[in-house]
Amino acid sequence: MFRRTFWFGTGVAAGVWATTKVNRKLKQLTPDSLAATAANKALDVGTRVRDRAVGFALDVRDNMAQREAELDDALGLAAPVDQPLAAPRHRAAIENRTNPQYVVDDRTPYSYNRNEDH
């Protein structure tokens, strides 16, 4: 009697386990589940590609800066400049009425408005 009860319980447990396993697999194969799985995998792939692209861009930027420094040294562009830069020959494009440099006389400030006469 005990032997039959044992095998009956084992059969019930195996049946429950197999039914649960089959139901999980069927749920994984529904269209909604397949779409969600595909979307998750696409997001994972996109994240990996983006991370690699960012790493590649950083490597390129570092190597570009290193090569630019090498070229500057080779061409003598990294040497300090003895002469200061020349002063700009043109006045600023933005009108500054408070600066005395732009005042023609005491009453009228000089205007750079190209459309003023038209």
C-alpha cells in the first residue's frame, strides 16, 4: 500500500512539474511575449553598439589629440610666441554706445547699422 501511494505521489509531482514547464514554454511562445523578447534583445544590442561606439570615439579623440601634438612639435607650432598678436583692424560688429571709442562727438554715437540709411 505504501509503495503504491509513493508512486502515485511521484506521478502527480511529475505531472505538475511537466504541466508547469509546458505552460511556461507556451507563454514564451505567444506573439506578445515574442515581441517583448525581441524588443529587449534589440535594446541590449543597441546598448552594446552604443557603448562600443562611444569607446571608439573616445579612442579616436585621444589619438587625434596625440597626433596633433606630434605635428605641432614637428612643425614648431608648440613653441611659445615672442610677439603679441596684432590688434584688430576693424571695429567690433556689435554697437557699444557707452564706449568712448565709438562716440563721434559728444551728442551722437557712431552707428554700425547697415540698414540705417535705407
